[in-house]
Amino acid sequence: MADLALWSMTERFYDMYAKTGRPSIPPEKLLRAQLIQMLYSVRNERLLMEEIDYSVLFRWFVGMNLDEPVWDVTVFTKNRDRLLENETSSRRCPRIRSGFAATLAAILGPAGNAEGLG
């Protein structure tokens, strides 16, 4: 379900990728990691990077290979902030939030409560 939500935003994400310079963390991976942080109540980015480093399931969900190094916390935070501050993202932030709220509601089902996210 997360794949479906992210797939619908692919064109918007493509415009966010840098054409030159050092490659950044793909927006899809950033959002997947943030989704893990929300679903598993991980307190901060440092602990999130540690969890992704140790968990094969989290690596798979984010889209990382087993031998791929986990991002540095400061790089992750800066890329996340850049994604949130991006002009494209800020104009469509309600749409992204509502898309992820719907995805969370579908994942959690009737037992979960995704209200307040959209």
C-alpha cells in the first residue's frame, strides 16, 4: 500500500532529484523511513538509523540492500528537511499527508487509528 501511495507521487519526486552534485537520499526512501519511525514510535532519527541498520525488515521496506551503509543521521535530517521545505512538497503537502493517512488507515485497519494525520 505504501508502494501505491509513493508510486502516485513519482513524478513530483523526480523533479526533486538533483541533476548535479552529490546524490541525495531518494525522497521515496526518506518517506518510507519516516513511516517506519511513525509506525514503530522510534523517538528520533539517530535511533531510526540504528534500527534500520540492524533490521533486515526495515532495510527491505526502505529499499536498501543488506550491504548498503545506512545514512548518517545529519545527512538524513538535512535531506528530510529539504524535502519538507521544497516548494513542490510544500504546495502539495496536504495531498501527501492525506495519501499517507489513507495508506496508514489501510495498513492499520479498523483496530488502528490514523486520524489526525491528514
